[in-house]
Amino acid sequence: MRTALLIITLLAASFTAISQAYAQQPKQVVMLLWRGVTDSEKGFMEYLSSQRNVSYTLLDAKRDKQTLAEYVNRIDQYNADLVYTFGTTTTLALLGTEDKPTAFRQRNRTPVVFSIVTDPVGSKIISDATESPRNFTGVSHIVPHQVQFNAIQKLPDINTMGVIFNPLENNAVITAKKIQRLSAEFDIDVYLYPLKTKQGKPDPDSLPAVIEAMKQDKVQLAYLPPDSYIISQGEAIVESLHNQGIATFSATETPIRKHNALFGIVSRYYNVGEFVGHKAEQILSNNSSAQNLPIEPLSQYSYIVNVKAARTLDYYPPVSILKISELIGGNEWPE
């Protein structure tokens, strides 16, 4: 009897040890990136690592679609427990659209979480009509356009707005068209200014002609959409616009914080990444499937005003905006 109890005890202890060792094995997360590590990835990794033992493999396409396609073709080789994607371009490359899914999406084996996708419905990653079976979830980072327009309406002397964007980025095109459709509702004229392309990429040499066209159209405010190219070239674009007296409104925080755009209402990348990390933790802990986790935006937004830009332009948002905004780039206003 004692021998039998000893064997049972040893088996139980062995099973417990094996279970603990298995639990301590790091989960493998592959991160498919478009333009390096942003604050979204920092928020994602810091949150997820605080909850679980995770090993990360970062695949950075460096804004090259051929490199991205190669990563997608080899994604199964990494035996990931979960895949993270950044942005609309990368997410579409991995998953495709609802009516034209990729082979990866059709296999439906490895769960996916996406971050910084402007419009999951507009880009057809999902449909607003039906909730089809899916093994992915994610977070959108864009403040509703109506909220943005409400703030823009409060700016003094803004009757004409121009949207400058990369026509090769699906999310940027969708945003530009949505902004233009809303213009009549808010009584602001909106013109679209796609950059010219050359050899399958935006042509930076077309920027002066675009800004000259804005001047001819008497544009008073340039809208910077959630466009990876515009963000990456933000310093040159914002400086060129401000030199011509054209104020800037950004739908994302980087052009305001790093490139001195004047104003914006944004969802912080870091907070978006944390929220995506929370969804990933739910999946990796087997607390929920990706199917059961909603695809959604953040519920809180940040108003940011760049004081340095306001001084440069000699153009200041009203007190009603300043009172609810984070002021950056300086904290003193001219007398």
C-alpha cells in the first residue's frame, strides 16, 4: 500500500514538474513590422512581457512590399503561437480581405493581433455586415473623423483644407476620401493632394508642386492622414507647409511630437500597443479566442497642440481647445 502511494506521489510530482516546465516555456510571438519598432510595439511588448514569458521575433519590411511578401511567404517557418502585425499594409499582406483571403488566413491556424489599422472595415479586412469566422483581432487607432472635424471647425479662419497623402497606401486613400465626403457636412472645402509616384514608390520631388497647388487653391490647413510615408517624411513635409504659412492638423501623434505639426486629436501609439498586448495575453492564456475578442478602437483620445509650431505660424488655437490639450514644444505664449 505504501509502495502504491509512493508511486502515485512520485507520478503526481513528476506531472506537476512537467506542467510547470511547460508553463515556463516562452510563447513564440512573431511581429510583422512595416517601418521598424514604433511606440505601438513598445507598448505591446512591455505589456505582454509583464503578463507572460514571451519570445519575440521581429520581421521589419522597412517599407518595402517585396520584403514584406517574402516574410509572409515564410511566416509558417517560425512556428509562432501568435503573430502581431503593424498597420493596414502589413495586415492586408498577411490576411488579405474578407472576399480575397490569403492562404494564411484560409488555413486559420495561428492567431493574429493587429495594431494601428486605420479602418478595418474600409480596407475590407472585416465586413460591417457579417461577422465571419476569424482567427484574428486588433485595435484601430484613428479618432472618428467627425470628432476631428468638430475640433477643426473651432480653429479660426479655416475654410479650406487639403489632404496630402501617398496614393499607394490603402489606408491613406480611404481616409482622404472619407474626409472629403464629410466636408459638406462641416462646411469646409476639402481638396485631395496625392503625391506623385515613381517606380512604385512616392516621389519626394513632387512635394514642392503639391504645396504650390495648395497655395493656388488657398488652402489654410493641411491634413496629415495616418500614412506611413507621410509620417516617415513628416519633418520635411511639415516644414515646407509651415514655410508657406499653411497650418497642419495630424491624425497621428508622431508628426506633432517629432515634426512640429500644429495640432491633432490622436490615440497614442503606446496605448494602442498596450491594448493589443492585452488581447494577445487573453489568447495566449487560452482565456479567449481571437474570434471572441472585438476589433475596436481606443475609447479615449488625446488633444495635442505644438506651441513651437503655433509661434512659427503666428496662428493659435482657441482657448477652448488649449484648455483640453497637452501643450508640447514650449509652454510660454507670446504676450
